[in-house]
Amino acid sequence: LGSCRRLLTFFERTSTMASNRRLELLLTSNVENLGIVGDIVRVRMGFARNYLLPMGLAEVPTPEKIEALAEKREIALRDYEAKRSEQSSIIENLEGIVLTLTRSANDQGGLYGSVTQRDIADALIENGFTVDTRAVRLHQAIRRIGEYHVTIQFGSDLRVDVEVMVNPDRPLEDREDMEFDDEGNLIIVEKAAVTEEATSSETAKSETA
């Protein structure tokens, strides 16, 4: 703790430019997307000063401290490997599946509400796949009925695209006459233009006859 306090004091005295430099620290706990207990990592000084050190998640590495964390690290490694094995199995089993969701929608296909990361994670869990919300990579909520491809990702290398079908909870009127773009948005066609085109076509046929 003493060395961490001294580091914090040093950071406070340095300029803001120091936040772009990197510092080598020993993790004393698992930190998501960074490492497990006992790992020696290089992080930006700002991240160390504002998060890792104040939260007690890291400290200056020394041979004594590394040795003291050896047993805790062994346990963390076993847990990590078991979790990775489970996640790898989930990714493999998700290959080729189609997840179907039913939602209330208006006749133009717009949802009353939206489909979020939580909705997709919950649906996957209901189907036997243990997927946390953070693993669902959805750039924006789904607001229309249709077919979507959503990425499920664990860490940086375990990922799969899942097909998500969002269906209306009732038949939509004139669904056959509606056109949608690649993003599922309704293409609006002006009725007046369509009527005029149809009238011109009929006139041309009459003149030909």
C-alpha cells in the first residue's frame, strides 16, 4: 500500500502528459479485458492512477509480491481455463442457430419498443446458452421486424454471428406490398407517383389498342 500511495503522489505531481506513458504493474486481482491476478501488465499512467491503484487492483511488482500471489494465481488460472473452455463450447454450439423473437409492431413493421442486448442475452439463456449481456455486440437497438445478424463475442478471439429473426405478434396488413432496404427500414413510395405511373401505363395501352 505504501508503494501505491507513493506512486499516486508522484502521478499527482506530474503533468497531464504522463497519462500517455505506460507503467508496469502487478495485478493483485482479476481485471476484465486486462489480465488475471499475478499478471504483470503495462498500462497507461492515467488508467493506473485513476483506477487500478486506487481500487487496490495492482501494485508495483517485486519478486516477493509475485511469489506471494503464486497460489492465488494458480487458482485464477484454473478458473480462467475452465471459463474459456465453457465459452469456446458455447461459441461452437451457437454456429448456425436462428434465434426467433416475437414483438408487437405496427403495420409498417415498426416495433412498439425495441430489441436490446439484454433481450437477446435473455433469449439465448432461455435456449440453454449462458451468454452475458456484455457478450452481445449490438451497435444499436433493433426497432423493426426483420432478420438481423448479431455478434456474440467472448474476449478478443471467441466470436460467432447469430441470426436473429424478429417477427410481429400478428399478421401485418399489406405486408406483401411493402419494400425494405438492407437495414430493415421501410421504403416509402409516394402513392400519388404510383397512381400517376399506373394511369400513364393504362393510357398508353388504350392508345396502342
